[in-house]
Amino acid sequence: MAFLSRLFGKAQPVVYPGDQTLDVVGESFRQDTLWKLAGGYKTEPVSEPILAVLVPEPGNPEDENAIMVQIDGNCVGYLTRNDAALYLPGLNTLRAKGEVALEGLIIGGGPRDDGIGFLGVFLDHDPRDFKIPRTGHGYGSVGLRTGFSEAVETDDEDDSYDLSWHSDLSDDHSTAVEQLRRLLDEESDPIDIHYMRNELVRRLYKCRDTDPLALDAFDTACEEYHAKIVTIRAALFDKFGKVPVIETYRQAVIRCQKAKDWTRMREWAERGITVYGSDAARSEVVDDLHKRLAYAIAKLDAASNPKPRRPVRPTTTATATVIETLVCTRCGSSFERQRTRGRKPHLCPGCRSIAA
């Protein structure tokens, strides 16, 4: 692990291990740096272990809570805006003990239809180190456009769909879920179905902390959406000339990622990549899925090829041999023997044999 052998300047940072994933964004603007850190440009897929330092950036003009991610002193990205606000207080507390570092991977690369895949960064951590409950952590949005606003703006002009239902949805997620299910029972237009089902998926995920069955319903809703994707994709492409961001695929991938279901995570990432094809309205959404796909593959490879355990050497205590000299009380001769516990003999071996 090349990076772990390097020092970070003044003093080595404090490493906080964990098994929960923390996303990094903005890597697409730092590809040259990442390729350099990964050992140079190559065509094979990359899975490079790294140690990353989290650095608050209060002077950032875009976000006063910004947290920069550095590898060997190089900026490779940032935590999402939502995560930065959530983690900054805990990070500042930990930094009183020294620089805060997390283990992780540079992931990606490999051949793609449009060239070589881009590199991304995933970090491992324990949210509790940052005073965040493990079940309460949410991943930030990368702010991708769904096309909903554009569809609403042209709703009056296009009689094939009617999005007025959206403004009638309850703010209560459980109530909205029931409203959406009733609407879907009667809806046949693919664009309405697309936005209804994506909203249903989103609302079900919001219910996960209050409804123990919400995640199972979420999984079912994602599958039901994917089952209709051929008709939905055609309608979206006809409407926009491109495929807008479909949040269901990213959300399903993240759901599997947080559950450490690497096989399903891989499947959902591959599904999303196939659906977008070369027609994605925003290329970064496809890059995000490729990054998560590479991460799932790396986790599956690690599970199928575990690192061999170091053999445990048996612990033995060596006892030094001590020879002592004694004097026979019968003949007065000296004799030697190995010192042992217990009473010492008064007779030499010869006198003992005569006495016997």
C-alpha cells in the first residue's frame, strides 16, 4: 500500500477506521491528480488503497462548511454539501487530537465504450467517531437534473401527461405513499408513471426510520419501476431528446451500498448504465454509476479473494539449563546435576546406588 508508507508532512494523522462508506464528489475535475496518485495512467481497472485526510475549508466561497479530501497533500475532491454540514462539528472535535485520516480506495478506470473510465474516491469510516448515529447517516445529492421542472413548464402545452397531482401530495411521507399508490393504479401515461414512481421510491426511503417495512417496499417499488423502463425511457427521450436523471437507479445503488449487498449494488449500477446508454442528459450521473459499479466489483473481488492470514506462531517459553555442583554427605565427593525444582539429593549417584 504505497500511500500508507508516506508521511503527511509535520506529523502522521490519526486514522479512524470503519466499515461505512463516505462519498467524495468533485473527482471529475481532478483526474490528472488521481491518475498520478494511482501510479500513472493505465488501461486496467484501478483499485488503489489510500489514506485520505479531511480538511475543513471555512474560506470556501461556495460552502462555509466545506470539507476538502486530501491524499498526500493533493485535493482530490470534497464531501457532499449535506455530509459536510453533518460531519463538520465532529471533525473539528477530532482535529484537536491531530489531523483526521480515513482509509479508502481510488476506484475506476478500465475500458469503456467512450474511452477509459474516470477515477473516483470512496472512504471508509465509522459515523460514531463523528458523533453521528450509524443509522442516521444519509448520502448527499449530487444535484443532477431530473427534467421535472421542464416537464411542469410545458405541462399545459403537452396533453399526453398531467403533473398537477404533484402539488396535491401530502407533506407526510406515509400519506403521500398511499396517495401515489392510488394514482398509479389508474395512471397509464409513461411520463406521469415515471415521476410518480420516482416520487414513490423517494418517499418510501424517507419512511425507513419510522416504518420497519419501508425498505422492503422500497425494493419492490424500484423493481416495479425498472420493469416499465423500456416504455418510460422511450417517452422521456421523445420528450427531452435525452434521458434525464432517473433518481431511482442511483438511490437503489446507494441502498445496496449501505446494506453492503455488493451483488445487488453491481446489478443496479449496471442497469442504470444500460438505461442511460449514450443518451444521458448529464454525463456525471453515468460517471457516478460507473464509480459505484467499480466499487461494488472491488468489494466482490475482495470477498472472493481474501488476504491470507498471517500464520500464528506458537508461543513457547525457553528455559535455560542450569548445572549445579553438590557434595555427597557420605563419601564427600562432588557431583553435578541439572538444577530442578524440589529437594536436592544428599548422596552422589554412586552412593545412591549402594544405598539402594
